[in-house]
Amino acid sequence: MDTGTAGARVAIVGGSIAGCAAALAARRGGIDAITLYERAPGALGERGVGVALHNDRYAELAAAGYVDAGMPWIQMAVRRWYVRGGGGPLGRELWETPFPFRAYNWGPLWRELRRRVPAGVDFRTGAEVDAVTAGPDGVTVRAGGAEPELFDLVVGADGYRSVVRAAAGGDTRPEYAGYLAWRGAFSVDRLASPKLWAEDECAYVVFPGGHLVVYRIPDPETGGQRANWVLYTAPPPGHDAALSSPTSLPPGSAPQPLRDHLAYVADELLPPFWGDLVRTTTADELILQPLYDFTAARYTAPGMLLMGDAATVARPHTGAGSVKALQDATALESALSSTPTLTAALAAYDAARAPVGRVMVGLGRRLGADMVTRTPDWGSFDTAGLSAWWQGLEGVQAIGGRGLRS
């Protein structure tokens, strides 16, 4: 017999942004018995990298009760494109456009969402889920060698290597994009001339074979600001094989040949100010992220539901990773609130969110091709030329995430 939503027992695997939002969504959707499993033993809020929310997406999520103005943020207003050569230390400015995004630090954003998790949720840290199994009476979850526990619904918010997605029968595997994202964030006070770079500016610094994106985020340690940057480029020849299977490299662990290649990009391909910014990042602050993408064909299976990176990973060019996770939560809340059974809720959620995942993965792949793997001759562009090139790219209007009702 199908379980009604009101009396359901729900497990959430993963306690990051998606997992905390899922717990809030489930409680608002009428679920009282919620258990959340997070493998990390302590707080997650120390990543210190940037998250950008389009103003329109922020307004929708604020209206839905998942974010608010109390979360520390910096308003971005303009995006400027630069290329090496002429124009002083910033490089030659190619184009300026409005850029209505709010910039957050991942750590404080997560902490605020963690604070919103309802008090009655059984939030278990240091609980790594090693088995999820569907059966006739529900779905069992086993964590850390403990006895399995039975639930009516298991929500996979456990990232791109999701245990729940594997249990749901999906054979979807992340695909290597063929290039890397280098990341860093540090106090703007360490820049030699921070005033050269406007506080409300997101810089797009383009070069042959990639681009650099830079914007400011709040610094929770000082109350000031950090320079947050991500640089996309392919690794030097001979390194793709080691990166083709999903992997992650913690700060300070990038192999020397890859660090040497980043130094080459900073020294030879970026304008002086932006090259110095990359070089100012210490080895312990430097994050190397090989890029993968995928989207699950279905976001649900009997007794299971996927959200956030467990369901879809789009390349970061889309500017919508955290937005999509929070939107998934609003859709989960709506599905639970508007349907009488879990089966109906799962069908409503899948219909609402799976198509969005496909759109965002497609957009990320197109942007990766156009801005990394087959870049144009950036130096040949003037403002009109770059504007025409950008406007001709399919789907760029969706950068920052699609609207909840689109």
C-alpha cells in the first residue's frame, strides 16, 4: 500500500547545502520523522569558496523561505571582460554588461542553512552511508557498520558520487569534461592594488584555451572581503588519463606539472593584475577541481529521490549549482505538500526537476566548448564583436539558473 506523505519516515543522505535544504523542505512538506546522515564528523563550513545567486533567483528563494538578507553577501552589478595586451594592468577591456548577482561565501551560507534545519531532525554527523537497499516494505539505510534502518523515502543529497543514485538503479556516471577548474580565495588586503578592481565587478578574463572569473565574497574571519577566483583551462598533455575517473584533489595536493601549467597561464596569458592575483594564492589555498558532468535520466525511483549534485552536475559556467540544489528543495516541499502519497510526490518532483537538469548540463557543455576547448581569437574582438559572439551562444540567458516557474 502506498504510504501517505504525512506519516512517512524520511532519510536524507548528505548534510551539505542540498541536504540541509532537503530537511527544511521535508518538514515544511509535512514530514515529522526525518533522519539526516552526514559523513563528515564536524562542521562543513570551512570551504571558503564563492557562491553566486542571480538577483531574480535570490528573490524567488527568499520568497520561498530558503535564503534571506541576513546571510552575508556582496552585490555584484557589472561584468567586465578583459584580455591581455594594452589597457594597463587589468588588460584591455572588451565589454561591460550588467551582472545582477549576489556573492556569498559557501561557509556562512551553509551555516545559515544548517541553523534552519528543524530542531526535531535527527542530524547525525560522522555517519557515512555505505548501503541503501530497496525492499518490499521500504528502503533500508546502513551507516558506519550500524544496523540498517527502514524508511519510506530516502533522499540522495550526497553529491556526484551518490550512494543513493547507485541504489536507485541509475548507471549514470559523471563524464570528464577534458579540462580543469582551479580555485582560490584570499583576503583582498593581500592584493598589491585592490582599488584597481571595482568592488561590484565580476571580471571575465579571457585567454587562449580558457578564462578566469573573479569576484569578491564576504570574509567571515575578518568581516572584510575575499578575492574569489576560478580559472578554467585544459591540463598539459599526458594528464587526462589520471583525471578521467571522478576524483578530487584537496587544497595543496595538485601535482607539480599542473601547478607549473597554472603558473604559465598566470605569467604568459593573463594581464598583469589578474596574473598577480592567481600567483598570490598560496599552495594551501589552491584548489584543483577536474570537471565532470552528468544528469540522471530520472530523479526518482520507488522510495528514493535525488537532488543537488546527486541528481545533476552541470559545469560551473552555468552559475547555478547551489541555486539548483535550493530549487530542488522548493520542488520537494511543493510535491510533498500538494500530493496525498509518496508515489504521487515522487512523480510530481521528477516532472518538475529532471528537465531542468538536462537543460543546465547542456548549457554547461556548450559554454565549456565555446569558452575553453575551442575559444575564439579573443584579441580580435572589439566590444561589438564580443557582444555579437556572446549573444549568439545558445541558452546564455539561463546563466544563474532558470526561474522556478520556467
